[in-house]
Amino acid sequence: MRLRPVLALAYFAAAAHTAPALALDPRPARVCAACHGPMRKDWESSSMANSWKNPVFQAFLADAKSALGETALAGCVPCHAPMASVLGDLKFESPISHEGVTCNFCHNVAAVDPKANPPSYVFDASDPNLMRGPYADSDPGVAHGFVYSEIHTKGDFCAACHEHTDPGTSVTIDATHTRWKGSKAAAAGKQCQDCHMPPSAGQASPRVSKMNREKVYAHTFAGAHSPAMLDSAASLQAAVEGGRLKLTVANSRTGHAIPGGGGGMRSIALEVTFFDGAGAKLSAVPVETYGTEFADEKGKSPVPKWLAKKVARVNEIPADGVKEEWCDVPAKAKKAEATLTYHFIHPAYWAALSRRQVDLARHQPVVMARASVTLP
Ligand code: HEC
Ligand code: HEC
Ligand code: HEC
Ligand code: HEC
Ligand code: HEC
């Protein structure tokens, strides 16, 4: 068995991507869909399937290239276009390179070392037709080989891309896996898969195999783009104490901090709007923002993750944790309305993306929680 370790390379050390073109014949998702229709249908509209085509990613990739040169690309592909990475296809000649995090990639990963820095995955290029998955008693007939893979059933699998410290600068870019490890959900045995690929009883290959499975995992990878997930992620309460407004933000349902990662892209804003006795708006006050901001060598912040030389600010709502914020009440205010708004893209980058006419349809801010209180 020929195993090729692939490191999620640091952005700057990525210049020499010398992966040889492999005699590898990976199948596009379309081929798997002949027998695994439901998985393909779920996956198709997920962020993972679009991790390369995503117009916002492409816009930032263009920025990264103009700041660091063409070689910046090699630092992004291990996570955003892993097939291009393992095929050594940095010209994106193979259609499968465009498929983002795709079936034949994940199901050929033989090992993940979440403790490595950055975490690394091992892609088994020797036999792209050998599927690694959760069943020891699979029944794919002649369709493909199979092997039970414990790592696919564990959150450590996802660390391959959802945990990232730049070894050059020691800046932690993403710590979703570490945050999950320390959560009550992880202690109770809840894996990333349990929340982001929620299982249900059914068949893994409905048209081909009659095997009834207790658990078939959805391939939606629903996260912040799923209204149901975002709605339930945080709660917000408003109260008046000692003449001041007290806001309590709680994160009890996610298995990690929120924002859940995002490499400095995401931020959550807590704002309050005050109204007078007649219901007229008096003022809107930004109270707090949650997320991570990086600074470059000159101290400019926020900057995108590939320019990060240090962490300028980290303020997350921890897993199972609560944040209490206070706000002065203006004279004449009779009502306060608080909102917690999720920004997929840090507001600092928004105007420039709009000017460039980048399609921001999937990145419109979403209100996650509201609370209102009558003031004495
Ligand atoms: C991000 C990685 C990833 C991608 C992309 C992915 N899978 Fe999976 N798949 C998994 C994991 C992890 C499991 C096992 C989940 C568990 O048991 O906890 C799984 C399970 C399966 C199973 C077993 C039945 C089930 O759903 O539990 C099949 C079949 C499967 N995947 C097919 C596909 C197909 C077809 C595609 C592409 C349309 C695909 N997978 C894309 C990670 C992935
Ligand atoms: C010709 C039909 C067919 C095609 C095409 C096909 N599969 Fe399967 N596959 C099956 C059947 C049948 C099973 C067994 C289901 C069961 O045992 O419940 C299976 C099982 C699996 C499993 C579970 C393996 C295990 O041991 O846990 C994975 C993962 C998987 N397929 C992934 C894929 C991927 C990825 C592709 C495309 C590259 C693909 N399959 C293409 C029919 C097919
Ligand atoms: C090969 C790298 C890779 C692996 C392995 C991987 N992911 Fe991802 N994932 C990504 C990238 C890249 C994105 C961001 C795509 C974008 O926004 O363009 C992403 C996005 C997501 C999102 C965000 C969805 C949204 O719409 O907000 C969730 C949830 C997610 N992944 C869950 C998982 C889980 C669970 C696993 C393990 C079963 C996993 N990922 C494994 C690379 C990976
Ligand atoms: C107990 C359920 C649960 C577990 C376990 C869990 N998540 Fe989440 N995750 C959520 C919810 C709910 C959200 C939506 C809130 C949000 O986006 O911050 C989310 C959001 C995300 C996002 C999206 C975006 C973001 O930046 O805010 C990513 C990526 C993600 N999770 C990855 C993971 C990975 C990887 C693991 C395992 C290491 C994991 N999650 C474990 C519930 C869970
Ligand atoms: C170690 C894996 C990894 C590497 C390397 C990486 N990314 Fe990411 N990237 C991710 C993950 C995972 C997410 C989604 C995180 C989340 O939702 O919490 C993401 C999200 C993004 C987003 C936000 C996308 C959106 O639509 O919200 C942009 C933009 C982005 N990355 C650009 C880049 C660029 C450009 C590079 C190369 C210079 C790069 N990334 C390198 C894993 C990686």
C-alpha cells in the first residue's frame, strides 16, 4: 500500500509543492451518486462541495496571490481543494480538482494525526477504489473495495482541516477541534459527525443494497449556513440591573466555541437599539463582537489569515459558556432591543467585496438571537 502523507502546509512554506502527478484515477461525485444518491444530494449544496468554487474564497485567493505571489495557492489547496493537492494538479486540469472536499477524497483518507502541527492527513493513493467508512460488514459487491475505518467515525477526522496553527508564526488560525475536545459534548462522546452529519436509520446505497442500517450519516455538513443550526446555537437574555442593561449570551448547543472557527473571517456582533416611550428609535449601540482578529507584521488588523503574524484579539463565546455584557441606558429610553448577528465575513472586508461585485448571496448576515426588555 502506497501512502502519501499530505500536510496542511503553512502558507509561506508552500512554495515548493513538488507532489508528483499520481497514477490515480479518482471518481467524481457523479459516479458515486449512481448508488449513493442521497449522500450526493446532501453534499452537493454543502460548503464542503463548494470550498473551491465559493466566490468569496476565490476573491480572497486572488488577494492572497497578489500579496504573496502565485505560490500562495499551494497553501490553500490541502484544505480547500484537497484533490488538487493529492493529485499535484495545481493547474486544475482535472475536473475533480474543482469538486472541493469530495467523496473520493474523504473516503480515501487512511489516517489523520490531530496532534501534528498543523494536523496532517494521509491520503491512500494506491487504490482510489478502496472506500474507507464506518461499516465492517459492508456489501458493495463489485462496485468497490471497502475497509472499516475507525477514524471516519471520530471527530479527530475533521481536525485534518478544522484545526490549524501556522508552524512558522505559531499563530492559531483555527481551533475548532481543540475547542470541541474541551466541550461537554465531546466528554459525552458526541463527535462532530453527530451534529454536522446527523444520522438516521436507512440504507447506505438504497438502490443497490438491501442492508438496513441503524445509522446512515447525512452528508449535509450543515453549519452556520443552516438556519436551524444557527438559530439554536446561542441564546440571548436582556435584563435591567442597577439601572444598567445586562445582556447574557449563552452557547449551550454547539460542541465548540462560537464562532466555530472561520480563520478570522467570521464575527458575531451584539448590538442594542433603544426606543423612547412613543416607540421612536433613540440610538443603536454596538456592545461587543465575538471572533478572532489577526494582525500583520506592521500591526494592521484585521488582516486575512494568510497575512497573520500575530493574534490581535480573541473573544469567543466558549462551549457551554456564558458571556455577560453591560450597557448604559440613555435618558428617556423606555425599551431596549438586543440582537446577536452572525457575520460570515468580518464587516471590515464587506465593502471591498461588494465593490468588486463578488456574489455575497450566501454571506448575508443572519440574526441568531434577539431579546427585548422594557426599561423602568
Ligand atoms: C468531509 C468528508 C466526507 C465527504 C466529502 C464525504 N463523506 Fe461520506 N462519510 C464521511 C464520514 C466521516 C462518514 C462516516 C460517519 C460516521 O460513521 O460517523 C461517511 C459515511 C459515508 C457512507 C456510509 C453511509 C453513511 O452515510 O453513514 C457512504 C456510503 C458515504 N459516506 C458516501 C459518500 C459519498 C457518495 C460522498 C460524496 C457525494 C461522500 N461520502 C462525501 C465523510 C465524508
Ligand atoms: C455500483 C454501485 C456503487 C458505486 C458506483 C459506489 N458505491 Fe459505495 N457502496 C455501494 C454499496 C452497495 C455499498 C454497501 C452499502 C451497505 O453495506 O450498507 C457501498 C458502501 C460504501 C461505503 C461504506 C464502506 C464501509 O465499509 O463503511 C462507502 C464509504 C462508499 N460506499 C463510498 C463510495 C464512494 C465515495 C463512491 C464513489 C467514488 C462509491 N461508493 C461508489 C455501492 C456503490
Ligand atoms: C480536506 C479538508 C476538510 C475536511 C477533512 C473537513 N472539512 Fe469541513 N470544511 C472545509 C473547508 C475548506 C470548509 C469551508 C468551505 C467554505 O466556506 O468555502 C469547510 C466547512 C465546513 C463547515 C461549515 C458549513 C457552513 O456552511 O457553515 C462544517 C459544518 C464542516 N466543514 C464540518 C466538517 C466535519 C464535521 C468534518 C469531519 C467529518 C469536516 N468538516 C472535514 C474543509 C474540510
Ligand atoms: C453538539 C453539536 C456540535 C458538535 C459536537 C460540533 N459542532 Fe460544529 N456547530 C454546531 C452548531 C450548532 C453550529 C452553528 C453555530 C455556529 O456556526 O457557530 C456549528 C458550527 C460549526 C462550523 C461553522 C462555522 C463557524 O465558523 O461558526 C464549523 C466549521 C463546525 N461547526 C465544525 C465542527 C467540527 C470540525 C467539529 C468537531 C471537531 C464540530 N463542529 C463539533 C454544533 C456542533
Ligand atoms: C488547514 C486548512 C485550511 C487552509 C490551509 C486554508 N483554509 Fe481557508 N478555510 C478552512 C476552513 C476549515 C474554513 C471554514 C471554517 C469555518 O467555517 O469555521 C475556511 C474558510 C475560508 C474562507 C471563508 C469562506 C467563506 O465563504 O466564508 C476563506 C475566504 C478562506 N478560507 C480562504 C483561504 C485561503 C485564500 C487560503 C490559502 C491562502 C486558505 N483559506 C487556506 C481551512 C483552510
